[in-house]
Amino acid sequence: MAMVKIFSALLLPALTFLTGVCPLRPREIHVHAGEMVVLQCPCVGHKPSDDTTLVWTSQRTHDIHVIDTASSAAQRQMLIHGRSLVILIASVSHQGNYSCSLNNSSRHFGFRLAVDATKSAESNDKYLVVCDTQESCTMTCPEVNIADLRALNIFSLNGSVWREKGKPLPNKGYFSTVEEKDQGDYTCTRSYLHNGHVYNMTFTVELSVQQKRKAGKSRILSPSKDFYVDLGSEVVIDCEAVLYSDFDEVFWLRDSSFVAQNKSLPVFYTYRTSESDDGEIHATASLVFKKVSEEDLSGQYRCKLDSVLERSHFVTITLINKGVCLQKAEEVYVQAGEMAVLLCPYHKCKSNSTVVWTGYTHQQTRVLTDMSVDEQDQLGMLVHGRSLVVFSAAANIEGNYSCSLRNSTCQSWFSVIVYSTQPEERNKYTGICYTQESCTLTCPEVNIPEAGTLNITNFNSIMWRKEGKPLPNKGYFSTVEEKDQGDYTCTRSYLHNGHVYNMTFTVELSVQPKVPQKTEAITSPKNKDVFEVELGSTVVINCTAVLYSDFDEIIWLSDSSFVEQNHSFPVFYNYTRKDYSKETKATASLVFKNVSEEDLLRSYTCKLESSSVNPYVVIYLVQKARPSHVSLFVVIACMVVAMTVIVVIYVKFKVDMTLLVRDTLGCWKPPSDGKSYDAFLLCYNSHTDAGLKDCDRKWLEGILESCYGYSLCLCERDVLPGEAEVEAVLDCIEKSRTVVLVPASSDSDPGSGLLSAIHAALVERQSHLVSIKTESGVLPEALHHLVKAGDSVTWRGPGSMATSSPFLKQLRYYLPAPQHPPKPRPQTVW
């Protein structure tokens, strides 16, 4: 019994804040003029970062104002902090629409503020409180639209002032005993202090006084288990129950499917309730068969009571055709001297019908029903209703017995066999226990006298024996072991006319290994799962469960109402089961044909209906957020900038990075190209004074060989004396991986004939060419076509002799990796 409206007002903003989906319609808030009101924006979705701002916008008539600064808010008697917009003293000028959003978001949450200048109670929002008569009750002042105001220097004065029709209530909304005259509207006022001023928030609470409902356990009163019907007849079966909650319900199922309440169907049910003065709800679910068919007889029908406070339970019935008689006699074995009971199965056809018992023994045929009590007693028998009791079985009672209704030609037959030594496997009942567990044997309750049978009293005690020896614990085992397996007998005793009669049953105990306990469970979805959906789309949500009984099933509820399996509805569910050897997997598929705004406001519950447990999961739908193109553009821009920076860095530092990698990874292993030299240094005359001097050339040769491990081919050192110049140069080119043209100030011009041969050799062998230029030097005309085919570096005089100079780095970059590891490098060589 709670404040439903308060709960709804608190739940909707909370869910909206958590999911980040804003309602499309503005939320209406009513306030009295002069009162304080708080608007809380739930649409931030996540905590705003430092560079985001929550923007409040107000719209009155045709004017739109953005309230995003403290100064503009203060001018309107407003305060803004975080998600809260506080209007200290509401006036008609504040009336209108308000919205809030993040400055980087396109989603808005709207409010419609209505300010009442008349201060009438009817114009304010009302919150419901329910109390029971003759009970104590405390009204609670609603805690809605109240933010954490301390950050705005607004402090609660604690406590609420309650009034009824303007008059203060002495006990702060407390009633020691609620009466009907207390019903009506009340107001509660919360007060807050800000900068020395007091501001109030007033709420209207409607107190509803109801009769105290009697407490009890909801239960099914009827029907019985079996109904005898005629084919083609109309049959109505009432399922009556007593309920103690408005949320309890009684309904019918056929096998595992719901029976509908649609009267146009051949089988349907009607439902009606009435409430008594003491608060009990009497419910009747009437199962109606317009015309009983053979198919109806093959089904199993369950009347189920679904309760929110207790475990659900049900009653199962079957339909039996009246016109079908038992042609084969049922064999009944009874030990000599024991009591036997025959039960006629046709007693439920009509409550006022008389059952006729007839005995066909070796001596004669007797209509036992027509005999007097004394005559029956002389035979050691008793006929009562549908029961025929034989007190002490003997050979003279052996024979056939039949029962039928007085006005029916259909009979049921029994063949009574009396034995002194029990035949094997006759009248044996099986009991199963598991090792290392406690177990209690149960004495069968079959063919025993019905309660209330004339002058027969049950001793309510059972004697257990094994191999003729009494058991001390009345069939109870604290820990079952395999040695306990075997046959046990249990004896029920009854008193009739001062004599004790016994009924003995044989129970075969089977001891089996302990089986792990299996419990039905919902496997998916998880409780409180949130599904993102798009308005107008078709959505299917599967609820899957593992079941261990044919009577278990899963259903869907929308809020507190059942979801139907009717495909013509906008929201329905399908149900499928798949049986495996040890379990059953069931799926209930909740289908939304066209997701609407109303669907987003509901909660949906998948519930497992079982005789042992009733687990459930609750899910929610939220509107899927629209994709943000801004973030995509930002990502693309960042990628372009990053790639540009990488390219610039590579172009600027590729020489240094290449040399660093080459030196770090030790790329001086001899290659497999068969070359003897890394480079061939070939000098040419630069025709100016800017060429390398002999000492510069010697320095270059020395630092490449000594410091960096290059193997060089030098004409003055590696060409044998007297060898032809052209052949010697071509031989060096053949053995070298790179040819380096070095400008020299001395007369070392190779000549045009040699240059043509060199060019042909470079083209044929695809050798790499590196030329060293000077800043002011001019290449010979014959070298122009050679230089264009390779790479070049510029010699800038003594500044190029430093190991960190661009000249030496670029020259090493164009040369292949040396065949030998470099030696420690000098910092500067002059």
C-alpha cells in the first residue's frame, strides 16, 4: 500500500538519467505562485566532462531565452548548478516551457511549468497515500523534484508542516487510528533557507481510507481431479479460489498453452470476482466447452493461481467419456485375513446418483447394495457410497465384483484373488532413496477406506517391517546405504465395531547414487538488462530457460499484465520447447511489431512458472541514441593529422632513422651478391678550385674504411701497375656494389671514352651511382648524363668533415650497408 504516483515520479527521471534517452513529450509540473520549484535535467546520460556545459532554455509565449550564465538566471530569480534549475519564487512570468541539453548534444529534455496564482488545491499535482481503517498510519511528504541543494547554499530546515483545509495538523501527518472521516486532501510544506530568506515547496497528498483486508493465503477451493462428460455436450467447470491480493489471478491452461477468454472459440473461460466484507476476494474462472469433442478428451487442463506474494499452484483435471466402460476386470490381490477396499470410479458422474455393488462369488450372486447393514456385516463386508470394504479376506469372498450407477448400463469390474503366500511382483510398490542422504519410506495410500466411511476409524499409525522384523524408526533412515535396499512391508490398522483390521503393502526400496539437484532457471536475458531499440522498428527479445518438468513454462508480462500469444496484437510472444534427454529448453520470444513511445515507458518481465521456484527477470527498452557524425569527423581529422605528421617526420629524419636502424641492428653482414667491394671511388676533374683536395680525399677514404667499415676499391691502390686504365676501371665497377664519383682539384679527368664505357657498364650491371658535387663546381659535360641516373650529395668544404655533417650522413645513406662492423667514431676530424 504505497504512494504510486510518488514512485512513478521518481522512477521515470531515474531511468531516463541512467539510459540517456529523453522523453519526446515535455514533463508537466504544477506549482503555486510564490513557491519554490526545482527542475532536474536527467538527459546528461553520463557525467559531463570539464569542457561541456549544461544549457537551460526557457520559452514563454514567443520569446526564447538561453539560461546559461549565473547573471541571466539571477535576474529571473533562478539558480543553476549541475543538473538543477531552481526557481526561488515562482510567478506567472516563469510559466512556460523549459528544456535542457549538453552544449555538444542534440538531445533535449523538456518541462512544461504551470504556475497557479489562485492557490487552489485542484490545480496542484496530487500524490496518493492509502491507509487501512482501524490501523495506525503516517502520511509521507513526497520527495520529488528535490535536488542536492547544498551546493547552491540552499539548506533544508528539516520537517514538514501538514495542513488540512488550511488548518495545521498536530501530529505531523500521523494517525493513531485511521477512520473514514480522515479521507481527503492534505498539504505538506517543506521549507528551505537561502541567503537569509525562507522559501517553501508545497505538495498535495490525497489520503484514501480503505477497509482493512483480511490476511490469508490465496488458495484454490475447487475443482476435483476428474470429470465425466458426454461427447457433444456443453460442459462448464468452475475453478473457485480465495485471493488476498488484487494482483493475484486465476486462469486456465490446456497442456502448456493458455486458454483464451474469447467466447467465439469452442473452448474458452470466463473470469469473475467478488469481494466480501472481510476483504477476501472470491474468484471463479469457468472453463467452458461448447461441444465436447474427442480432441478435448485428449487434453489435460490446469486451473492455475498466479500469486505475487506466494508460490503459484494449480489443480489438474482430465475429462473422461461417460460412455466408455471398463471391459477388463481389475485384478485385486489381498492376503488372507487382511482388509481390502474396492473403489468404484463412477461416483462423480452425478452427486445424487446411487452406486450399485454386485458380487459374483462361487456360492451365489448378490446385490450387496440392497442388503441391510446386518446382512453385510455377516458377510464381513460394508458398502458405503462408492466403497466396498472387505474386512477379513477369505476364500469365500473370492470372485468378481461390479459397480455401476443405478440408472446406467455401464459397469466397472474387479476380480478379487485371496492368497496365503504373496505372489512375486504382486502388489509391490517402489520407493527410491539416494545414498548418503536421509530418507523416509512412504506407505502407499491406494485402495484404502475413504475418510468418513461408516464406523471405520484409522489408527493413524503405520508399522514397518523388513523380513518380519520391526523397524525402530518407522521407515526413516538418517543416512541411506546400499545394504538398506530390499523389500519392506507397511501395515495400516483400522477399527470397526471393536475389531482391528489390517492392510499390508509391500514396498521395494531401491537405493540409487545421489543425483545432483537440478533447479529450473532462466538463462537469458539477465535481470535489469536494457535493450536499445529504434522507434517504429520490429524487435524480438528471446527469454530462454532450462526446465525439468512438463508443467514448467515461461511467460511474459508487461508491467503487471499478461502478454498474449495472439499474433494480431502489436505486442505478443511465441512459445517453443525442445526436449532433450535430461532437460527441456524453452524459449518465449517477445515480439514488438512496431516499437512505440508507449512501449518504452513499460517494464517487461519474463517469468518462469514452476511448482518449485518462480524466478523472473525484468528488462527495459530505451531509444537508441542517434549516431554522432561529429565524433566521426574528429576521428578522421585526427587520423589525417597523424599521418601528415608521420610523413613529415619521416621525410625530415629518414636519413638519421635509416642509419640508426642500420647501426643498431648490425646490418654489416656480407651480402650474397658476390661483390668484393662496397664502393668504388672514381675521381674526376671539377675544373674549379672547389673540388676535394688530396688530403680531403684521403680523409674521406680513411673515415669510410676505418670508422664505418666500408670496403673500397681505389685505383691507386687496387689497380695493378701496367694494367690498362679502361679494363682496370671496369673491373672495379664489376666488383663494387656502388660507384662514387668524387670531384678532385687535380687533373684526374677520366676522358670521354672512359666515361662512355663506364656508363655502358653501369647500365648493363645495374650498378648504383652516387656523385659528390661541390657548391660552386661545374660538372664536365660528359658527366651530366651519368649524374642524372644516380643520387648526389654536396661537399661544402671543411664543414662536411664532421661525423654529424649532412654530407657524411647522406653519403652513408646512399651507400649500401658495410660488410664489416664500424669502429668507434671520432667526434670531429679536420
